[in-house]
Amino acid sequence: METKNENSDVSRAEEMKNQANEAFKGHKFSNAIDLYTKAIELNGNNAVYWANRAFAHTKLEEYGSAIQDASKAIEIDPKYSKGYYRRGAAYLAMGKFKDALKDFQQVKRICPNDPDAARKLKECEKAVMKMKFEEAISAPVSERRSVAESIDYHTIGNKPRSSSFLPTKTALAAVVAAVMVVAVRGFATTEILMVLVSVVLGTYWWGSFSEVEPQYSGARIEGEEVTLEFVKQMMEDFKNQKTLHKRRQNRDNMETKNENSDVSRAEEMKNQANEAFKGHKFSNAIDLYTKAIELNGNNAVYWANRAFAHTKLEEYGSAIQDASKAIEIDPKYSKGYYRRGAAYLAMGKFKDALKDFQQVKRICPNDPDAARKLKECEKAVMKMKFEEAISAPVSERRSVAESIDYHTIGNKPRSSSFLPTKTALAAVVAAVMVVAVRGFATTEILMVLVSVVLGTYWWGSFSEVEPQYSGARIEGEEVTLEFVKQMMEDFKNQKTLHKRYAYQIVLKTRQILQALPSLVDISVPNGKHFTVCGDVHGQFYDLLNIFELNGLPSEENPYLFNGDFVDRGSFSVEIILTLFAFKCMSPSSIYLARGNHESKSMNKIYGFEGEVRSKLSEKFVDLFAEVFCYLPLAHVINEKIFVVHGGLFSVDGVKLSDIRAIDRFCEPPEEGLMCELLWSDPQPLPGRGPSKRGVGLSFGGDVTKRFLEDNNLDLVVRSHEVKDEGYEVDHDGKLITVFSAPNYCDQMGNKGAFIRFEAPYMKPNIVTFSAVTSNTIFLPIVTLIGNKPRSSSFLPTKTALAAVVAAVMVVAVRGFATTEILMVLVSVVLGTYWWGSFSEVEPQYSGARIEGEEVTLEFVKQMMEDFKNQKTLHKRYAYQIVLKTRQILQALPSLVDISVPNGKHFTVCGDVHGQFYDLLNIFELNGLPSEENPYLFNGDFVDRGSFSVEIILTLFAFKCMSPSSIYLARGNHESKSMNKIYGFEGEVRSKLSEKFVDLFAEVFCYLPLAHVINEKIFVVHGGLFSVDGVKLSDIRAIDRFCEPPEEGLMCELLWSDPQPLPGRGPSKRGVGLSFGGDVTKRFLEDNNLDLVVRSHEVKDEGYEVDHDGKLITVFSAPNYCDQMGNKGAFIRFEAPYMKPNIVTFSAVPHPDVKPMAYANNFMRMFN
């Protein structure tokens, strides 16, 4: 009977668990928790139920409860990896990286091959390490190199050997003897022995000649006997990092003749493939490796080699598949992991690459190349901030706000009277002396310090373009043909364009592109022609050759460049400025389409970002990334020819109207129509298949045919792939690939091509051409932008000098300066100063403007309209708003009293979490903030939602406009540690600048912690306290000007939550506490209050009333994170009775920017 009941409970528990899983999938996390709880009540010894409930708690940000549940799962089953994983994830979300690190280390021990665990482990290691800047960018020093570094080999020996090549007993004995001697000598480790055996045996098998070359100087076996002299000599060679000859012996006849024949032919195919690879014939090499695999599919080398060839053709998806197969065949074959890691690295999948290079390092611990790649991945994954590496203690830091003067951003002439004082000069001298005395100064460092300080100032001391600048100049606002010709000639001679003109070109191009649809229609009149070019990839001299062959762009000779203008080639800046300049000169002379390389992630990996930073400046990196988002995705010529960079779609029925409707103003996603337009490739077989690149898809001729028929088109022209002849016709003549970068990457040997269409027949006339010679050296210059004379004095002001001194002193005292750090410090401090050296905003800026010092309602309305249309606010006005808000907040107490006159009303809103379009909806429903319509926003303005910058600038602007129209309270997410994880920091860095990151962190410390309305309503973000007897005067006395602590009154105000049971309990979040209705009642009675209003928790209806009506939770972010399905709410109070009137509302549409778009990488675990 008991057994039946037990079985019944287990069965019902499993049913509850399955229902909970379904609720979880539907984002009903609270419901899922209830169902998992029922399953636990029926069968509390099942670790899975506890771990699953932990995950649901994590989704609701109840990290404390998640940790408790995960710990219970671990207690039940100490070898259940998911228990550690869930607990580690909760710790990670709380920023408790050391605790998370321990759990992910345990997951790795239990599941050593779990790639996700490896990635999370590395994320934790990154956060815990806090490495110095130079350690973050330097490869580790190898103490010992491996005995044999390479397992790719070609011609060995000088006479062909027999096809019979299994080792003899003597040869095997030699291996055993060698290993034994090495072991006895006491310098072997497991890894060394594994490497030694695999290298000795592996190289033995794959050698290709029977006579050893005369020039070989290492140990030799004379005849068949292995002697002591040979072993000693071999060990000495190994000690000196010399390798043993890979001589091959005749093998015993232990396999069948057919097997021998296949193995031999496979090896022959592999050798031919290697030769093709060396000749950069990668497609041919792939075919030959494929034949080798067909003959002998169990050889990991063939799969890894083919993976490498795929990588060379940028077919990263196929490379990953082949490398994975090599690993499957031989899990200890390091090249399999190496090839796969390289493919992941090329795709920007740094975490996946990191796991593979860690494995290479484990297999070959002394391989210097593997160590370099590993460090490269660690750098990319870490995204470690420079300021963290060199930051001084809090007590020594200068206020960010005090270092900013937004009045200097513009173009008014500066005062001519600002030579530094003796004190300031002495400070510079002192800083340099400290650097020298600390013992890490060199002549180079001192020269850099002096030359950057003085040189930066000197070159930045003009706002008109310097007279000595001898390059092309734009006269006025118009870009002329004469200017473009002169600029191209300068580029040809490796001269650079002044940054002023570069800004002018890029900003005007942005304005033109922004007005275009995602699909552009082009009309070519009868008797006229039109030219389409493919990828040019930074090959500027080949672009000049195209213009030489086909003429410059003009109204009579129009072009379409079909994406991938940049990356790989070393003249991408010259390419993009030339194409953009022609676009400015005559928009209908040249059309530009986006390619997959017009992307921030690609530019970071393939060179454009580094080139821009070197030739122009950091500011241009972000500017180009923004302008690339405005490039159209496709073109249709004369309603018949569809031109796109990549290819077609994963579904049939896509119409041109669907492409026009794409919101392209973003980084390319990893799926969907936009992704496929940029990434897909044609395939010879019908239907669809996985992409050889790992992104997009492959599509057949039938897919092309249906797309053309559905849209009444004749032809698809696309680019995206290197072709030997510069072009390729596929799909029964319905698709042409055109590629315009000959001898791609200076190694592929391909031709380039472009296509001319003549109207009205529009038949393609394909012109091919070869590469021209170019000089691959580029020289960055230091110039600054301006358009009015500055003072001729050339020493920086006291403020600039102080910034330099402070930075150098911190580096010196902390003791880890290098030349690179000092250069960066000085150039960033002074460079930032000088870039902000204008006081009038540029005339071409078309957004909202603050006239004078006052923030007006008209300005705020215009700014909100701009934000609604995804336009940005000029940084001058952003600084002005944030700094003025700081001044207002700084004067407020930690607890603010609000008085609402009789007959008036007051509105309280909860968390808005970066959901700007829902904030606009609140204002639409309830009116804008004003003296007659005041608001209190109760914390958590930022993070998670991807429009946090727009939210915070809007709220701050209203605060500047009328301080008593809007009140702002601090939430737990107004915190540097939260912003680093949940997206605000990344968003600020992306939309504004690094300086704003620290500025917001500082201003958040000035936000009040709580408000009292009409002496009756206590409003706080989180909740109440761990002790009774807290008075309002205690809250007023809190020193809030800091990051939130992990305990105490301030922590509890920001983090605590109500609970249904009386008393107090541990926080389900792991910070603060849970408090019952009795705690609320005593607090209200002690302070003569009627009601607590708090936020901090998502609620299905947007609000919840608890504690016998004495506490209301209000949450104003509907459909939180685009997945919770909740309503939003706000509360209106009418004086004098101040009864809460709760208004609920639903989410409104917003641009397709996903929540957490700017969040730290490891937060993707929650999606």
C-alpha cells in the first residue's frame, strides 16, 4: 500500500513538473514556481525539481531563493551539475563573481566537455581577475615550447618510400625506450608524455620519404637497432627544442591490400590538397581533402585540414562542422580544437573560441601560438574597461563632472589668455619625475608625455584648418568633383584627409542615407547604362582601377556598390571616404548597399575599427557604426533586377514590400530577413540548406526562381563570395555573383569584376580585371577639427594640466605604468579635452537645442520627438542636462518631503527600466510633468530595456526644466555594479561616450532614497528594515553619496520586498530582506504614516496591494523585457484625502531593439 502511494506521489510530482515546464516556457514564472513547489511537496528528493524552481526564481530576479533551491538540489545530489549551474547563474546575476566561479568550476569538473559551462566559467574568471591593463593585452610568456610544434607537414626526406609503412617492432621499441628514458630523467608530465608519444608515432606514420636528408643534423638510427648513443642524442635535441626526423619505415602486412590501397590513395589526395592549399587554391584543396575523406574518413587530419581550407574561404560554418568531426574522431587531436576555435574567432564567437583554445592549451601546454590565441579570446571576452585597470582608490578620484565644461563644445574662438601658471607647470614636472623615480620611465615614455601634452595642444590650437595642411579642402558646404579628385589623389599618395572634412563627408552621407527606404528603386533611362560592383574590401587601388576602366561616378555614369566596402584590405578608410564623398557630391551618381561587413562586430575583428582608430579617431569608430546602420539593404533596378549583398530567404513568399518594411537601423541580427539578405549564399542543389558560413542559409535555384516569379523580377545580382573569375553565373542564369576585389587579401589570385547594364534591355555585360599594385603601409596622423581660429597660445589650461597630472600620478603611484598606458592616458585626457573645444553646436546638427542655460518645455518636447524617431541628442546638451540635474539633486536630503495642495493631484510611477516608448505612453495617458501635474518616478529608470539613455535624459530634462514638476528616487539599478551587468553602461558607451558612464554613476549617488507625500505616504523603491524603530530622521541622516552597500538601511530601502507572512525572512533576491505586514504596520505607526508605496517587483496587473491595504507595489514597465506579458501601472493621489487611484495600461510597440541589447555577454544565459 505504501509503495503504491509512493509511486502515485512520484507520478503526480512528475506531472506537476511537466506542467511547470510548460508554464516556464510561456514566461509564467510565478505559476511555474507554484507548480514546481507542488512537485517538491510530493517528491522532495528529486534534485531536478529544486534546480528547475531555482531557474524560475532567477527569471524573476529572486536570486536569494534561487540560491537556496539550487543548494538544496546540490545537497540531494552532489554530482548533479545543474544544481551548481543554477546557483552559479544566480550568483553571477548578483555580481558575486567569486561565488559563481566556485560553482562553475564544479560544473566543469562534473561535465568537463560542457561548452556552456566553460564559457560561464571564463566569464567568472574575467570578473574575478581584475587584471592590470598590460596583462590584459599581453600574451603569456612560454617557459617551454613543445617538442614538436606542428603536425602539418609536407615534403619530408628525399626519396619516395614504400607504400607499406606500419612500424616495425624495433621502431616501437625505440618509442618505448625514449619515453622510458624521458620519464626516468624526471622532467616528464602526463602532457609531455602524451605529446611525445603522439608526435613520435604520429610523425612516424605520416612521413613521406625513406632516406633522410643530408642536411638533417639531429639524432639518427643506424640500421635497425636503437642504441644508447641515439637515445642520449635525441634527448639532447629535445632539450634544445629540435625535433626528431619523421622517417618512415616499411610496414608489416597487418591490413588487407584494399585497406592499404585506400589509405595510400587517401594520403596521396591529402598531399595534393596540401599543395593546392599552399598555392591558395582553397576550393581545389577542399575537393581533394574531400576525396581523401571518402577514402579514409577516420583520419582526423583530413577533416581538420579541410576545416582550415573552409576558413580561408570564410566558410566558417563548414569549418566548424569539419573541425568538430576531427575532434569526434580524435578528442586529443589539438588541431581539431585549434581549427574550430579559429573559425569561432573569425565569426566573433569569442566564448566558443575560448573553450577550444583552452582545450588546445591543455593538450599542448607549451604551444606559444595556442597561448596567444587563448589570450586573444580572453581579451575579447573580458571587454575589460581601461579605467578599471588603472583606477585609483575612491578617495583619490576626481569628480567626473568637474572635468567637463560643455560650453567648450562648439566653434566660438577661445580666449587667448590661458597660459599655465607656474603651479600647473610644476605639477607636470612633478608627475614626470614621479614616473621616472618609480623606475619604469624611459626616454620614450618621457618623450611621449611631453610630445603628447604639447603636441596635442599645438595641433589642436586652431579651429580653422591649419595653413600647413596641404590636402584636399571643401570650400563651404558643397562637396565638388574637384575636391573628390584631389582627395583620391592624396589617398593614392598616402596622404590623409583632414578630420574636419572627414566629419563633414560622413555626417552629410548619414543625412542622405537616413532618408532612404530599406529597399531602393533605381530607374535607368533608355539608352543609358548602370554599373554594379561587388565587394571591394578596403582595396583602394583596385577601386581606382575600376574608375580608370569604367569612368568616375556621375549622373551619366552611375554606380551601385553592393556592400563590403571595408575590412580585410588596409585602405578601408580611403575606400569609404571616397564612396561617401561621391554620394555627397551627387546622390544619384552612386548607390550604396549594406554588406555583412558593414557591422560593428565584423569591423572589430577584420580590421576596419583598428584602421579608423589609427587613421582618424575613436569617435569615428562609433560614427561609422551608426552610419552603416542607415545603408539600404537592397536595390531594384528598372523593376527587373534585384541587387542584394548576400542572398535570399529561409521561407518562400517574401515580397519586395516585406524588404521595404524592414527596420534596418540596427546591428545585423543573427536571423530573419535582414540577416539573410546580408549573409545567405546560393547552392547548386535545389531547396535550402545550412549556411557554410554558420550564419544565414544556402538556397537553391528553385528558391531563386520562385522569388523572381513572386516579385515579377528577371535576375538576382549578389556579391559576398570571392570567385576565381570575379563573377559566377548560377541558377540557370537567374543569379549572378559579382566580386570586385581582385587577388583578395593579396593571396587569392582571383580576378575582380563589375557588371554594366544597358537600358532598356538590361542584359548583363560583365567586365573582369586583375589586381593592381598597391602600397600596404598606412601612416596615421594627428590632426584636429575646427573652423574658427583659436588662441595662438599652445599650453593647455590648468584644468587640462590637472587632468594629465592626476592621471599620471595615479599610474605612477599604483605602479603598473607602461608606455602604452601613459600614451593612452595622456591622449585620452587631452584628446577628449580638445575634441570638446567648440562652444557652438555644429550648424548641420538638426536635433533639439537648448538656447542659453534654460531647459524649456519646447526643448524637452523636441528632444522626446527626436528620441521617438531614434535621433540622438548632441553631447553638449546631454552634458548640460546631466550636470544641471546633478547640481539640483546634490542639494536635496536623502528623504524628500513633498507637499500636494488641496484640490491638486500627484502621480507615482514605478520601475520604467529603459522602456522609453512606454514612458511616452504614460505621458500620453496622464499628461506631461508640470507644476500642475507633478510626478515621482520611484527608481529603476535604467537597465534591461534598450532605451535607458532616452529615459534618463528625458527625466533629467524635466527635472532641469522644473524641479518641483518631477521627483526622482534611487532604485537598486541606479548603481554602477548593476549597470555594468544589465545594459545601461554598454548603452551609454554606445550612444554617448565612456565619460558619460562615470558621470551617470556619480549622479546616481545624489538621487534621494525615499519621499514622504503630505506627511502620510512613504514612497521608497524597495522596502523596509531588518530592525524596528527606524524613524524618518534616521533615513534623512543616511549618507547616500556612494554605491549601495550590501547591508544597512540604505541597502534595505533599495532591495527589500514584502512577504505575506508576518515577521522577517531572508530575501528571495539574496540582498536586503523580506518583511511582513506586522513590520509595515509598526513602521507606519512609529512615524505617523498611512501607507507605504514601493516598486521593485514586476506584477501581472502592474500593481499589487498587500499588508491589509497598508502597502502598494507599483510597476510601470508593461510586458517587462518583451516577455513577461504584465501590465504597467501608476498611482494618482488627490489632495487632501490622498486615496490611491491606480491606472493600468498595456505595452506599446517600440523599434526592434531587443531588451538587454547592451547587456554584459554573460546575461544572455537568461534568454
